[in-house]
Amino acid sequence: MTPQDPPSPPTVSVVVPCYRYGHFLPACVRSILDQEGVDVDVLIVDDASPDDSAAVAHRLAEEDPRVRVLVHAVNQGHIATYNEGLAAVRGEYVVLLSADDMLAPRGLANATALLAANPDVGLVYGFTRSFSAEPPPARTAARSWSIWPGEEWLDLVCRRVRNPIYTPEVVMRARTLRDIGGYDPALPHAADLLMWLRAASHGAIGRVNGVELAFYRFHGHNMHVAQYPGALRDLTERYRAFETLFDLDGDRLSEVPRLRDEVRRGIAREALITARDAYRRELPPSDLAVQSEVLDRIVAFAEQVWPPSAASRLRRSYDWSAARARAGKRSRAAHWLIAGWDRGVTHLRWRRWRRTGIDGAVGSI
């Protein structure tokens, strides 16, 4: 579909949760206020930051009447902060933007054009470019739109069991957000994935192609960057997000049993590949005992969610790789070859995601 701007500027409310990111706030807020083609208002919610974040937020509000500030006296955590801010929005469309991230030029205009032209679409996303110091130049002329019926998009994501959305590029219809009711505090690690899944059960999903909608700042303090031992937690919470979707919105979906099977099979597949490849990359001897226990738990989790995985080719490959490692034998494949393969697969998946907005599946079972 050919992108076109709506006849009048849409209203967009941007919620900026902040905790110890006061030094990033000016750039973040400026990227919002400089958006063309939309009427924006900004709500900064500072979660009792111990630094000068609240003072920076108040200064920004004094400089521009479109900026409001809420400051917590006591830290409430990110989910409560998100929900408080989103409950106070005024615009027809809503964005949640972390204080360390930024919107791309015309990002909101490109996203809301799709929403305005397609009333059945409840959520729009696009391409987010990562940066560390200064964001790179952004493309601003959208090439095309992709629109999926909600259950069709769910089917693609359930087969891949991965979150295809970074978060800062998402623009939601406020009505859809109200229908869903905000982020689920029971899933602090995967609440965003559950939000997108539930949005797809309430309406169509859109994607703006060929442009950057937002910039994601990559640094050592990102809240959801986890070390390798966090793999089991990530798999577990992703699985719970899908199961919560089926429990809450299953009556809206026509093929819940099949989708559940896709998810359980996919989670088991990724768990086994994660565990097997840890041995293929040759764990240091000093880490072997501790990591082996974690990897065995990941494999047990795979069998729990998808019992047939116990007899799968991947399980046999894991058992063989684990036995060799525990016997002190090196992987048969050269380390440089495995690393090269990993880089190649990662790059191909990234190119596919950038082009289509849907991540690739991880192996097979």
C-alpha cells in the first residue's frame, strides 16, 4: 500500500519513563518535540531517580508547555511506571519511549499515517536502528506499508516464538491500549511481547517499511540486556507471555490449540539449540560445572513444554555434545567455523527482520 499523510495532524501522546537517565532526557524529549506532521504532548514519569533526572525533567517542562512531569516519591518499578503514564495519556495515539532512546525524524508522521488510513489497525511498528553515541541519519520517506490481520501476524510470531518488535518504534491506538488494559506486572521481562500479542488479538497489525521510526540506544545498562545465565528466564517468560495471551484472549482466536502447539514446539526447539550450542562453543573448564547445571535445566524445560522433544534430533545432538564436553573432549567443529556460522545466521536473520518485520525461526525439531 502507498503511504499517504492524513489530512490533519493526528494527536500523539508520548510517555517517557525515566530512572537515572536524566543525562539522556534532553535528546529524547527533543526528538519527540521536533516531530513533523503531528501534534505531540510528552509525559515524563520519573521513578524516584537518585540522580538529577527529576530536575532535568522539570526544566524541560518549563521550556515547553507540551511537556508534563510526574515524579514518584518511592521507586515503583518499570511496569507500574509504564502503566501510570499510559493511563494519563490524552492523544488519539500513544507511544512509550524509554528516556535513553529517541524517535527518528518523521517517525510519528509515518506511523500515524498508516493508522489513520486503516481504522482496523491497532498497532504499528517498523525498523529501529541501534546506536551508542549519536544516532545515524534516518530515512524519512516510507517505501510501503505492510498490514496483517491480527491472527495472521500472531500465527507468524507463534511459529517463531520471538519478539519481532524492539519497542521504541511502536505507535498504538489509544483505544486499543485501553481495551488491553496496560502492561502485565506478572511478566516484567516479557510484558512488551504480551502487549503486542494482545494487540494482535484485538485488531490488525501494521508496519512501515523502508524508514527508521526510532533509535534504540545500546549500552551496558539497558534493562533487558541479560547475560547468558538469563537464557532460561527469557525462554520461560516468553512462553508465559504466549500462554497468557491464550488464557486472556483465546476466545478471540480461531485456532488456539494449533497456535499453542506451535509455541510449545518453537520454545522447545530454541531451548535445545541454545543448550547444545553452548557446548559447541566450548565452555571454559572453570564454568563447565555451573553452566552444565543451567543447560540441563534448559533442556528439562524444553521437555516440559514439548514432551516429544525428548526424542528429537536436537535432543540427541545436545546429549552427544554434553557428553563430549563433560568427558573433556573438544568440539569436532573448529571454534572459528562455529563463530563464522553464528555471525552469518545472525546477519541473515537481521536482514530478513529489517525487510519484513518478522524474525526468522531458529532451527527445527
